[in-house]
Amino acid sequence: MTESLEFRKRVQQEAVDTLLSVSKGSVDLSMRLGKTKIGLEVASNFKRVLVSYPNKSIKDSWESDSEKFGINIEHITFTTHVSLFKHTLRDYDCVILDEVDQVSIKGFEHLSVFPPLHLYGMSGTMPTKGDKFYFIKKLCPIVYTKTLDETTGITNKDYNIIVHLLQPSPTRNIPLSKGRFWSEAARIGYFDKKYKETRNFKVMIQLMQSIAYSDTKYQYALRLAKQMKRGLLFLEKIEQCEKSGFPTYHSQSDTAEQNLEDFQNQKINVLATVSQLKAGISFPVLNEAILLHSYSSNNRSSQKIGRCLQYAENEVATIHLIVLEGTRDEMWASEALKGFDQTKIEYVNRV
């Protein structure tokens, strides 16, 4: 048995034993540690189990892994997170929330009012603040953790993260009204100031979009992508994907699935997408990715970065993150990268 398999087996057993030692708890696991196998082992200890999941690919993983490992799932009822509130939770001996971070506030409220006898959560991207963080802490607190850096060189490949710091454009080329124009820098500064004064959520959305949809960031990302031998380009809008000149994967593309298959089979070498890509998708030959934007949580960034980290001996992944220096974007990037080894993060173009 290889070091990787031995490591996975040990982590899985530790996670199962820890969860079964409590009535309510969650595991926070890095990628490729067999989260579904852990859920199946836990479920095997109860007669009536409800498993809640966010999307069909997650349910498919439970079904395929049950066949792979010969684990009976006839006692399991599956439901989506959206439909969780339709179930009488006390009808089950155990409720398992796969990708617990994706449960809605409405779902958490249902769990709070009608708590099951045993409640277990699983995720690799646990929230670190906000309402979901507090609900998880209250209802099924994290009892076992295995971080990305604890798996580096074993189940995940090593990595470097390059943060490209850019200056917002001062050129007044963005239409405003009545023949007036403002610059990217002016627009970001305006919404930032307005948000500090009002704390209005809609203003924050406008600020976020003015940064995430920055043409300065977009054009820089395209130049980087043209230099990649093989990699993923994570953009923010379908329009950006379509104008990129690269094969695309997004909800409105008729060729999305074919492009994804061609990328997996190395028939194309750069794929532009606005999604994080479905759970379970892997790319055996992939060492580079470009993230146009990071937001303020490490969840989205971690999932995107993780696409490049499938273990391969002696290989190192390079992740590029595009950031507007001196704006709130810089703070968001810092938050998004908190869970990564800071010694592996390099900042370039800093003024």
C-alpha cells in the first residue's frame, strides 16, 4: 500500500471514529481524502439515515462509492439541501450534511428548530465567519480537521501562489451619463467611499462588481493565459469567457461539456470558465490556473485552486491571482489566502 493510500485510510478512520464519539460534529477535510467514504462509514452505524447534498454529482458520488466499497445504502434517504426542510428530522437516527457549508440559512433554521438525534457535517471549505459559521459552530461544530498543507506531497501536490498586484486604470473611458466618463480607479473609489458611509449591501455589490469586472484585471489575465502551456482560466462573467478567445465552460455554452471533456483528454490546453466546476471532476495533468478574482472567503478560491492539486510526484502547481492594489480587492485576497502556507505566496508588481 502506497504512502498516499495509507495516509487516506488513517485519516478516514480517525474522522469516522471522531464523529461517532459525539452526537453532533463536523469534519473539515482537504481535497482527495475520501469524504464520501467517511460519510458512508458513519451512516453504516445507524438504521435510518438522511443524507442532504447540494447537487446531483455529490449524490452520484455516494452511490458510486457504495458500489466501489461494497457498502449498503438501502437505509439511506437522500435529499437536496433545498428540500431539507420538507423532512421530519426526528424520523431519522442520523442526518449527514454533505458540503455543510452550502446549506442555506433556511435549512440551518430548520435544523435548529427540529434538531436530529445525530447530526454530522462534512466539508473542505468551512466558512470562517458569518451566519453559516455560527450555525455550524452551534449545531455541528468541527471536531476533526485535516488541512491542505498537511496533505501536501501525499494526496495533494505542492503549490506556489503568485499574487499579481495591478493599479486600477486612471483612464476615463467608462460611460457615466450625459456624455461624461469616469475611470476604473474613480469608480472603485466612489463605491468604496459610499459603502463606508452607508454600509449599504447594494453598494457593496456595486463595489465588488467594479473590482471583479475590472478590465485592467481581465486584460492582464488574458495575457497570462496566452503564456500558459496548459491551465484553467477562472473568469467572473459569461461575457468575459466568450470574448476571451479560449474554449469555454459555462451554463450558457452549448459546447461546455464537450470542451470540458476535450480539456480532460488534453485535446485543448486552456479552458475558460466562470464556475468552480462540479465536485468530482479531476484533471490528472494540470499544474496552472489563473483566478481573476478571489472574493473575501477562501471557499471559492480553495475549490478553484484545488483543481490543480491532484497529486503527481515531483510536480508543483502554480496559481495566479489577479488583484487591484490599494483597493478592497487586496484585503479580500488576503482573506482568501489565509488557509494557505504564506511562505508559498509571492507578490509581484508591487509598487
